[in-house]
Amino acid sequence: MRNKEIGALFDEIADILELRGENRFRINAYRRGAQSLTRALRDIDELAHDDALTAIPGIGRDLSAKIMEYIETGTIRYLDELREETPDVLLEMLRIPGVGPKTSRLIYEELGVKSLEDLALAAREHRLQLLPKIREKTEENILKGIEFLERSGGRIPLGTAYPLASRIVSSLSELEVVVEASFAGSLRRMRETVGDIDILVSSPDPEAIIQGFTHLDIVERVLAEGKTKGSVITKEHIQVDLRVVPSESYGAALNYFTGSKEHNIRLRELARQRGMKLNEYGLFRKTRSGREKRSAGASEEEVYEALGLVYIPPEIREDTGEIEASKRGEIPQLVSADDIRGDLHVHSDWSDGVSSLEDLVRAGLGRGYGYIVVSDHSKSLRIANGLSENRLLRQIEEIDRVNEKTRGFRLLKGSEVDILPDGSLDMSEKLLCMLDIVVVAVHSRFKMSRDKMTKRVIGALENPYSSILAHPTGRLIGERDAYGIDLDAVFDAAAETGTAIEINAHPSRLDLDAAAARRAAERGVLIGIGTDSHDPALDFDHMRYGLGTARRAWLTPDHILNTRSVRSLLSIFRRKQKRQQ
DNA sequence: GCCGTTTTCGGCCCGACTGTTTTCAGTCG
């Protein structure tokens, strides 16, 4: 999928056009095009091949020609020319919070800075104050902005943002004047990384809330402190924005601040078409006397309803077809925490986990699960204390003993078996056939050709005993890219062989990602959500990120393996064994 | 530059805060 790659180029064109002060609607057209490409479900090369590029919303005659040019020649001449005429530092300055195109150009033209280091020096020497409309405060903010960029270096993983946001929401909820409080933004949509944390509160006394917020003990620096809006940097260098609205606007505001931006724009257009206006205070209709009357706003549900839509869950508010589905009344019942009956990928202290088998039973029961798949590493993974075949035999006996003592819960015998470079499994058939669930995964030799890796993984899926393919791309968010693999070919093989594919719920993996999981499910692949837990006290909670990813992929309980009972689970893989043998 | 249930031309989402100014431009989400 090169969609993101081309989307980034259109964004760059938009940035440069903005710096040049071009027509803002033209700039917006490139931004929309970029967003559309990034979110498109189908592969751009495929669409180009079918001559169907203009079917993507926001892609018309000009943009599709530029996409074709890029596919054919590997470059867009127009962008090359723009780059030629635009010094890099102008674009770099745009990344500083508070610096936009106008300021960037002003600084460059008047001071001739060549780099962000140059700019920082100019700020420290107070030379920025020589410029019109820049005084002490702006200069300080630019300096702090550069430092922020250097320290934070980009986006925050979901696994960091979610607990922090939850803590802030519960601290704020303790304030007397708070009516409702929630986090919003890309965090509420459960994106795998977020740029900042957005918090929304309803209250009759906004200023008290803003005061309370800017004085929380997590705050390092206050960026903004208005009547209804506050913004801080935490000690971990994460930006947190707070908005306070009256109760009658809470739903409209929650909707607005949850986004996505593209989803909101569609909603606003819909409101306009119906002669209404939607903003963060509500949905308004003009009365005959010319005054505005609120028709909805207290809850998100009533906003959608007043727009003639069925409620759309936050995770799918990305303008990838949810508005149309909602108009038709066809929003799926997304899988939720209540549907999950067990965890499919858990390590114990037999390999690199910290818990005994008994601890796992207690932790599983504590979460209301009916089963857990014990999936310790196989013998090749020595670094993680992988189990020799003899130790696995002993573990199987031990699991039987633990299960005998337990009512209403079952430890399933499993293993996370290495997929060897030739596609075979790191375990003899004699042992494989004694296991309930065989999780298979690549843990070594990542750097092979895309073709070989695809064959290797498909080879493992064709093994009659493999049940679930774990973390199919091997990516570690912000650390390691996915290895080269043809996922669509893997999905076809999984559907063909009756093998499930994992959404690994660990926040540093989330592998499959939502877009890929959606494609897999559309091809008929059953999806299992596993936490890859090494410590139940910390890692069992990661199920929520796996669920978030599944929901972003539009998945219902029917698509998910671990919404099934133990019996149904086991029968699925017995069927596969029979078919493949 | 895109797009059409007020349309093939004339629109294109909306509001808060900051910092600099005396009424608002720039930035952000």
C-alpha cells in the first residue's frame, strides 16, 4: 500500500502552497486528497490500474494525473519544482507549535535563518523581536516550541496516552462543579498513536475547572488558560488540551472534539444541507424570526438523530463509509469488552512471563473470562526461555492438574511456536497434536525478501495444527517497521486453510492494524485478539487496545474468535485439522 | 483543486485563544 506515501507528498504540496500564500481552497483540496488517500481502503496501485482513481473522494482530474505520474515515473514534477523554490527551513519551522506559514515566511525573509538551530540562536539573542508583530512572548514560545519538538519527537503511543488521560479525567471528576468528563480526540477513537490528549468537561463554572486543570500535579507548563479552554504540557512532555462547555452542549462538544476532522466536516455539510448549523455548542436551526434555535446538543446520540443518522461509535468516525452506512441504518454492532470470553495469547513463568499457571487462572477468573490460552515460547526462542519438548510435556501435565482443581474456567494448552525460515514449525507433530491451540509466529530472520517471507508464513498456515497467526507483520510501533510480506496473500491462505489471524493487543504492536484487520475480515478470516501478556496485572488490560483496533476495523462479535465458547473454539480448529490432513 | 438532493459555476466548517495591537491576524484543532 503506497497510499500513505503519496498522501504525504500531497500534504507537502499543501504545506508549500500555504507558505506561498496561494488560494486556500486549492490548498485544502490537496489536504483533502492526502487524507482521502491515506484512509482509502483499496490499494492505490490497484485503483490506478483499474482507472478508478477519481472514485476516491477529493481526487479529481489534476490529482489523479499527479498520482499516475508518480506511479509511472516515481516523481511528481510539480512537487519537485515547488521544492526547488522552497528552502527546507521554511517547512521545518511549520512543525514548531505556534508557528504557521505566515510567521515562518516572515522569519525566513527578514532574518534569513537557515535551520532550526539558527532560529533558536536568533531567539536567544532576541533578534526575533526586531520583526513586526513579534515581541518577547512570541519569541519565548518559539524557543520553547523548538525544545518541545526536540524532546517529544512526535506522537504518543496509545498505551501511554490512555492511562494518563484516564487519570486526568478521574482527577477532574473529583472537582465539585464537574457534571460530566471524558477524553475525546484521536484517543477516544483509539488510534494507535495520538498527537495530544483532549479532555472535555461540562460544568456551570468553567473557570474553576480550568483553574483546577492547570494546577494538577502532572502539569509542567501552562500553554493557554482562557475562560473555557486550557492547554498544558505534562511532566512527560505530553500536551493536554481541556475544553469546558455547558451541559446542554456536552454531546455536540464531545462529538466535535472526538473528530475525526474529516468526519466532522461531513457532519457539518450534512447540517448545512438541511438548513442547520453544527458547531461545538449544538445543532442549530434558524427560526422565522431569524434567531437560532438549538435542536440538539446535550448528547451525541441526539445530534446524530437530529441529522437523520444512526449513532456512529467513535472508533469508526474516520469518513471511511460510516456516514453512508449510518444513513442506511447499517452501522454494525461492534465487538465490545462484554463479548470477550478469553485471552488467546498469554505467557507464564514457564518461559518469559512472571505468573504461575494458578496465577493465570485467578487473573482470568478476575476478569470474568472462561479460558486462557497458555502460549509459552517454543524451543528455538532461547532468549525468552523457550520450552524444550520435554518441558512442554511437563507443562501439559501441569495444566491438566490445574484444570482439575478449577471450576468454570479452563487453561487451554498452547504454545507460541516459531515459524522457521523454511515455513515449518519449531515443534514435532507428536507434541503439536497434544495442544488445544497452536499460536504460530515469526520471531527471527526478519530480513528476507517479501516473496520468501510470504511463502514462509503461508507455509505455516498450511500446517494442519496451526490455529492462529500471531503479530503477522512483526512491527513495533515507533521502533521497527513491519517486515516485507504480502498480507493479502496471507489473508487468502488463512481463509483457505481455516486459520485465524491475531490482532496482537500489546500497545507497541497492535498488529494487525485496523486497516489490515478490516481487509482480512472482509476476506473471511477469523480474527483472534490476544494480549501477548507476560504479566496479568499489567498486560491483561491491553485487551482494550486490541478491542479498539478491532472496532476501528468495523468488526462484530461474529468476526472474533475469542467471543466463542471453549467448545466452539476447539471445534473450529479440529475442523481445520481434518480438512488439511 | 474539487464537486453537485438549492449545482457544471460558485461555493468550499467553525470557533477559541494568544499576542500584538487598538480592532485583528495568525494559529490551532
